[in-house]
Amino acid sequence: MKEKLYTIPLNDAVNADDECPFCFIERKVEQDLMDFVLGSCASYMESDVREDTDREGFCRMHMKKMFDYGNTLGNGWILKTHYKKLLKEMEGQFKQFKPGKVSFADKFRKAASENAIGMWVEKRESTCYVCDRFRKEYERYLDTFFYLYKNDPAFVEKIRNGKGFCLHHFGELCSGSDSRLSDKEKETFYPMIFEVMTRNLERMSADVDWLIEKFDYLNKDADWKTSRDAVQRGMQKLRGGYPADPPYKANK
């Protein structure tokens, strides 16, 4: 099947021979978003971008990645206007706040009350400029995956013979198939994807086993086989991401 512009990134991820093509895509999209927010394009100087970052903020993980990225001035500008919006919003919350009454039974059970300030903070922490944009991108990649699965036999063969997915993205792939595949298509999809995951988790388990065996002095001269980086790949297979990656930094 002839490649279309929107199928190229997913095909590239599958061809990369990674432990999970969706982890590969996730890293690329996240890095692109970091470059957009803090990179040389200086989007943090655009009022519409900072309006979005002021409103949505950043999760703890991406705040750390923004710090590691290394643009002190860019981070400073983002924090400057974000703090101003936060303080104004917080002032309004404080003015209208009234402590809720908790019954004796709730106090005894130490039941959590619907505290207005706590709920406001929780709502603020539920959004992240990078996470939210990646989520929208990710849905499109899921759509593309199932489009290729239904229309490109060569793509299906790459998945069938590939390294599978991390457990996290495998679960999301299975959930995504519910609304994207017909009942008849699911009859062939699930057996294929289950076999792929079983085979590759067994492969990963064997790599970890041999890594441990290599620490036995009897095996010190034996071939590492494919186990030298089994820890980081094994961690990725379970939770996604790239534990061995260095911090992503701005190109200076």
C-alpha cells in the first residue's frame, strides 16, 4: 500500500524495531512539543500560547522535563504569567471559600470532605499543556494504526513478526479496538496480537534471566546474547517509556 503523509510516522515507528512503536511515537511527539514550547521558535513569547499554558499548566513530570530542557528565560516567562493568573484565581477562590461542616461520624471515619479549595487544586492539577496535546495526537495515531491494520497487509505482517508493545500501550490498543474494529475483524486481531505479546514477553523474560546468569562467575566469558540492555528494555516493556534516556535538552 502506498504511504500517505499521516501514515509515515507510524510506519517509521514500526520499522524502528523498538520494544514498542507507540513508545517511540510518544517520545518523538513529546520532544516536538517541548521544542515548540521552549525551543528556538520561541512560542513562549506568543500571547496565545502562554494563555494556554497559563490555563492548563504542566504536570510534575513535564515541569521536570522543562527544567532539564535548559531554557531558563523561556521557563521564566511561562512561570511569570502563570503565577499571575494563579494568584488572581486563588484570590477569588479564597474570597468565596466557606469551610464545610463535617459530621461526627465522618470525623470518626476520617472521611474526606468535598473541600472547595482541595477540589480547585485537584482540577488545576488534572491538566497539562504537553499531556493534553499528546493525548489528542495519540488518538490520531490509534486511528492510523487500525486504518493500516485493515488496509495494509504488509503492515499487519510487520506487527505479527515484530517486538510487540509495552504493556501500557498494549492495553490501550485493545481498548481502542472496541470502537475501531468490527466483530469479524476482532476474531483475527486478538489471537494475532495475543500471540505477539506472549512471544515477546517470553523473549524479554529470557533476556532478563540471562542477564542475571551473566553475573555468575561461571558465565563471565559467555556471550551476552541480547541481554546487555535487558533492564531498561524490560522496564519499558512493563510500563512504557525509555528509562535509560538522558534528559532531552534544547539544541544550542
